[in-house]
Amino acid sequence: MISYYKTIDNRVTEIESYELGCWVNCVAPDEKEVKRLTSDFGINSEFLRSALDPEESSHIDHEDDNTLIVIDIPAVQKTEKNITYYTKPFGIVITKTDLITVSLSDNTIIGEISDGVVKNIYTNLKIQFALRIILKTTAKYLQYLKQIDKINDRVEKELRRSMKNKELIQLLEVEKSLVYFSSSLKSNEVTLEKIMRGRLIKLYEEDKELLEDVLIEVKQAIEMANIQLNILSGTMDAFASIISNNLNIVMKVLASITLIISIPAVVVGFYGMNIGAHVLPLDGVWWFPMAFSGILMVIAGFILKKKDMM
């Protein structure tokens, strides 16, 4: 689907057809729309296919006065039980006169810009608009990282109470999300540093200042993701040790109980053997084996308790 937007009265507004200085937004284009974009705007079709590759990493490419910037944007998938965070590629094509965005699916970042929620968006200022998109993307990373931190705290509290596999699996999902975010943010940082050199894209002074702000935000997001990842890794190791220790305690108690309850069987076994009369003490007294077993069980329990085995 191809949509057109233009800044009118300081607000991004959707327009019916293409106008000079507008923003062309393309979401999940089919083959016919890809050919239309390549013919109308003189874009290399590989640019569009690269932006639509779900495995594509962040990079910048330049060919025939057209520049492709691919960045990784954050996304969230909600299910009945879990919330999963991941990243997906997003392409920004800058031509001589226009800016074209290409994505595999709708996302909240472009949705907020197209709805006019994001301020200071001017579609005719291509480079500045592209940097605003990347800045908004980084802000979304920070927002999701804060949500992940809250999820981590909640799951950690539940895990302290229950120690169930469900909470451990949730922590693993959070850890996987943080790994995705960290690697994607680092790729975006490399791409932004290439843009900062000014070899592929001509930057004006205002663009350089905005790009510096974006780089600062990206570095902050990387640091935040790494801190959360380190804390989560330490938490996972700590809970793994606690679970292992609890299992050892349970096994130790069960072994002690097994030892204690085996005493009556041994005593009764001796008295049940046909070894002749008066060989065992009080052989004819029925209650003596039971009392003797009880005394031995108490003594064994006391010794095991003293040894911290129960």
C-alpha cells in the first residue's frame, strides 16, 4: 500500500496523490507497487527489496543520487500469556526530490508521524525528516526498554514466590528481547556514524546538530539495554543457583526421612527371623521391637538434625 503525506500548516496531512516535497510511505508493497516506485522515482529495485528483507541488518547504501538507509526499528507482539519485543528492518530512500519509507508492516512509529502526533516534521526537508524518524525510533526503543524493565521486576517478584517454569520462561523471553534490542541499536549506531561523516549524504549545520542528538539517544539506549541485560543475566544465574540449592535441600531431607523410616523395617526384620528363642533381647515381648524402633528413630532424627540434614 502506498500513501502520500505532506506538511500542511505545520502538521503532517495525508494527501490523495503525489506532490513535490511530499512523503511517500509504502507498507508491504506487492510486485506491481514495487515496479511503480522504481519507474516513478527512478529507484533501484534492489533498494526496495533490501528494505523488505526481514533478515536485513542496518546499513546505508548510495547509488545514482539515491540513498538507502535501513534501520532496525523496535516492535512488540502481544499474546494471551506473554509480551514479546523484537526488531524489524525499516527502509528510508532519499532521492533528489523526495523521501520514501518502505516497511514490511505497519508500525507505531510511522503511525504516530502520519497521524500528526510527532511535531517538527517537515516533509520537504528530506534529511531532517529522515533523522526525525530515526530519533523517534530511538525514543521508542527507550520506551520499550522501560517497559521491559517493569516486566522484569514483576516476573522477578513472582519468581521469588513460586519458582515455577512459567516465570523462568518469561525471563528468557525478556533476555532474548534485550539481545535483539542491543544488537539492533549497535547496528543503527554504526549506520548513523557513517551518515555523520557526510560522504553519502550532504548535511547542513542543523542536520549535524540533530544527528548528534540522535547519536546521543542511541548511545543512551545501548547503555540502558546492556545494563538491563547484565542485571537480567545475574538474576537468572542467581535464581538458577537458588533452584539448584532448593533441590539439594529437598533431596537431603528426603534421604534423611528414608533413613529414619527404614529403622523399623531393620529391627522388625531381625525379630522376625527364626534364629531360636532367647537369642534376641525380650524376644517374646511383642511391643519391645516397636518401642526399640521408636527410640532408634528419635536418636537418628536427633543426630541428623544436629548435622543439619533435616
